Amino acid sequence: MEKTNNLIILAVMIVLLAGFVSAKPGAIWTTTESCGEDPQNENHYFAGQTVYINGANFKKGTYEWNIAGQPFKEKDIIISGKVIVDSTEKFCFPAYTIQYSDSGEYKATVGNKHDNYRVISPPMVPEFGLVAGIITIFGALGTFLIIRKK
């Protein structure tokens, strides 16, 4: 009787292990400008660039995805949706265009897979917006050139 119980436990463990080993791991990565495998993991973005989310080795089906700020909190999700994976087990889509107000660390998620990226903000003149900062810099440069000419 004890041998039978041990064999049953062993059989259950083998079935569970086989299911775990055969499960497709899936992977996601971010790219700029287009879809594709190369170059992978372009993890630094500037305002105006588009974040593409690529995936491979996913089982056929529909998966939820989102992009959230870090540290991740439900309220930090800036965009979300669903992606359909077909028999190729791959996907790629333009997920989000970086806004001028975005900065810092973000996490792209598809199903239970994640990839982080960073938004690099343009330098800003304190107390001013981007346009006011650019006008200030050009005004200072123009004044310098006029004074220097004399």
C-alpha cells in the first residue's frame, strides 16, 4: 500500500513538472521607431519617440498589457489594452508616444512579463516651460553676439 501511494505521488509530481517544463516562457522587449528583434531593449526614450512592445514565445491567445510609472501602483498606469497573439507566437505594436511631460522610469507589462525603460527629459530652465527656456537661451545668445560685435 505504501509503495502504491509513493508511486501515485511520484506520478503526480512528474505530470506537474512536465507541465512546468513545457510551458512557454514568453519574453517582451521595447524598441523605438519600429517592430523587430534588432535592436532589442532600447531602454532610453525622448519626448516624441514611440515605445514599441515586442514579444515572442507566447501561447496563442489574448493578453492584457499596460505601461505604468515606477514604482508601480494601479493609479500610475498611463495606457493599457489587449494584444492578440496568433500562431506565430509573436507580436509587436506601437504602445505609447512619449509626452514632453513624461520623465523617469516606466514598466511595460504584457501578461506576467515586464520590461523597464527610462524617459530622459529635455533640460529645462527653472521656473519656465520649454518654450520660455529656449527663447531665454536664444535671447541671451543674441545679446552676447550684439555686445561682442561692438
